Amino acid sequence: MKRRLIIFGSTAVVMAVAMAAKLDYTPGSRTQMLAHNAFPDHGKYSDRLDQAIAAGVPFVVEEDLGWVDGRSLLIHGPKAVSSDDPTIESYFFPKVRPLMEKALKEGNKGNWPLITLYLDIKNDPIEHLEVISKVFDKYNDWLTTAVKTNDITKQSPLDLKPMMILLEDKENDIKQEFFYDRIPVGGRIRAFGSAVKFNENPKKLPKAEALAAMPLVDPEQLVTRKADNWRRWFGVNWGFIEQCGLAHGGDWNSRAEQRVKTFVEYGHRLGYFVSFYSINGFTESENQGWTNEFNFGSRNSALIRWKAAAKAHADFIATDQYQDVAKAIQANR
């Protein structure tokens, strides 16, 4: 009998360790599709978020917020506004509510967060951040959080929920002050910042020269500060891997593949989730309002790059071709 109890106890320990590992959401633990600009464009492409959801969870989704005339709108920027632009509450949250409520009811945290919401706040006067914070209040039960420590360099573990919110820190903005510094020690962090977005052309070179110089830059020149309790991710322009665009679809080589690996490994050593933006491959006839800047011209050309990022264990792969990237990630598992 005693021997049986020991065996049972050992099995229980193994199961507990396995469950803990499954719930350990850390940089490098999984690769996810990042749905670039998954919101309508002046009444067009209103199904973008539906397409991202159809690609399967977990995934990351970008929503751009602009502050215009006292309203927070889903738009590319405050200069691009029209009367039919939605808000994040009218477009995003109703679409994801069924997923969130189902996840909370079932309580299976194995793949939480199901949705990582990346908010690209285009302009951030304090009034805008206050409105966004009130939205967080409404959906607080959905949100992954972490305890604020007495030292920002001491990173506390994530308390996983079905959604996680990421913000991008730009130079001289106030997101850290508003969403982190104001929280008392022991309070809950509800949104997590990035490494400060770096200057992609510090020498102010002409555009062609700047683009040619980017693949020569090492990651150590872009980010030197380790991740902390607030800053948990950073985005890497694919232009730092290789030159982008239609003319370069056939240029993929072992050097570019090694740069992908180098950037990911460096970011993970610093404790960050690493995101690449963006990788597309489509013809003009296939274009659904997508971004041409990172378009390599064909699905096969993009697929090589999606696979390389997934193989290197990048955390997020940003694209306009949501379901294609989701399939490429799944095939790499």
C-alpha cells in the first residue's frame, strides 16, 4: 500500500509540473499571428476582425486609436477621420465577447491569453488615455494582469486571463506614467508597454539609403534596456532583417535567416516578447487594402519568411494575411 501511495504521489507531482509548464506564458513559449490593422477602413473591410478570429486562437490583434474631437476612434491617425469610423467599443469588444465569456466559463487557462490586444495609440493626450482606461474598467475581468512591484526592474508573473493588452511606447509619450507609474505598489498592471520605439533613421539619410542601411544594424544598437515589470515586448521592422518590397521577393538567403534568429534570441535574452512587422505576399488583384510596404509579391515569397520567423520562435508575426500566417505557424509546431 505504501508503495502505491508513493507512485500515486509522484504521478501527481508530474501532472502538477506539466500543468504549470503549460500555463507558463513567457517569451519564446509560443508563436502567434498578429493581425495588422484589424479594423474597418472608412466603411470598407469591416470583416477584418472576423477573419482574424476565424484564423483561430490564440492570436494577437492590432487596433489603432486616434483621438479626434473628444472621441477615441479606430483609425490610422487623427487626420484620417470620417463619420462612419467606429470605436473600439462599437467594433472590437462586441466581436470578441463570445470568446471571452466562453473562456471564463470554461476556465481552461492552457492557451490564455486567447487574444492579445495591441493598442497603437496614435495620439495620447491625457483625455484619450482616461477614456481608454475607462474601457479597461468595463472589461477588467477579461484582462491579464501583474502585480506592481516596489522596483520596476523586478518583473512579477502574469496572472493569465483570456485577454492581454499591449501598448507601444514612443519617445516622450506618457503611457508609462499613466498606466504604470500611477498604480500603487501591490496594485494590478492591466496594460503592458514596449521597449521605447527606436529611431529607424537616426542619421536622417535619404529614404533609399536608410532602407539599405537597416539590414546592417545589430539588435544591440536598437534596444539595450532589459524588459521590466512594465516593458514586456518590442516590435522589429522587417526592414532590419532584409530590404522589403516587390523587388526583393526572391532575395531570401541564409544571412537573412540568421538575422531573424539573432533578433529573436537577443530579445528573449533581455526578457521581451519579440514581434516582427509586417510580412505580406500578395498580387495587386489579391490586395484587400493591405500594406504594400512589406509586400514581397507572392504568397510563396512571404511563406518562406513566415516559416523562418516561426522557426526562430518569434512571439508575434504581424501580417495582413491572417489565416495564411496562422496556417504557417500551425505547420511549424
